[in-house]
Amino acid sequence: MKVARRELSLMEKLYLPEIVRGLMTTIGHAIRPSHTVTRQYPEQPTPLPAGYRGIPALVTDEQGRIKCVACQLCEFVCPPEAIKIVPGQFSDSNVEKYPARFDLNMLRCIYCGLCEEACPEEAIFMSDVATFVVSSREQAVLPKERLLEIGGARPDPIGKWASK
């Protein structure tokens, strides 16, 4: 079945009215006062939205003791396998294990937050660090010390260090 189309006028065939209308729109935007949306980045950081998930970070309690007990749940639940934990043993403490090594490969991390959800000790949190710059692949693997530096100290409601 053939669709009937109306015949175009001479002006429509020349496209001249549409070109003029487009130029008028462009000129109108050019002379209209614009709203500034450019930020001077290092001096003016972009505000982060609520619930922003940055780099995963380990935290300590108020006394500076690491909250992680090397249960390795975060390592097992991590989809890209970005977390590697080597547990160590305490000999004279209420806490049996600690992470002798805790490495986070930021080249693999997908910022999903599953490690934070899986942690029973509330030892790993998604920080609000929005920028992560390295100059080599080796620097992108963050050791335990750097993760503790990023995370800082948080209150310990679980109280795993308390004597029983």
C-alpha cells in the first residue's frame, strides 16, 4: 500500500526556513547569560551525593586496634576477586585472628560494596575518597596500612576486644 505524501513547497525544498530557525536558536543561546557550571576542580571539589561509594577502607577502633578478624568473608564475596587476605594468629588475646596481610587491588575493584555488607565486624567501609591516582600498576594494590590510613577510626559497638 502506498502512503500519500503532500507536496513540499519551494521554501521547504530549499530548507532555508529551517536553517534560519536553527541559526536563531544558536544565536539566542550565544547571547543569553549562561549559568556557570564549570568547577575549578582541585580548589573546588565536586560535592558527593549521599550514599557515595568510594574506595573500600579498613577501620580501627578508638584505641587504634584493627577491627578486622581475617574471617575472609569480604574476600569470598568480592565478585572481581580484588581482595586478598593472609590471616595471622594471636596467642594471648580474645581475638583469634588478624589480617597479617590485607591487599586490595583497585584495578579490579568495582565499588559494589559487597565487602562492606559481608563484614560481620564492621571493619571495612566504603569511604568517601573520590579520587584515586597512581603512576604504576603496583601502586594500585593497596596494602593494609594504606587502607587503615584511608579508613581511620570508628567506634566499635561489637566490642570484640573486651575480656569475657
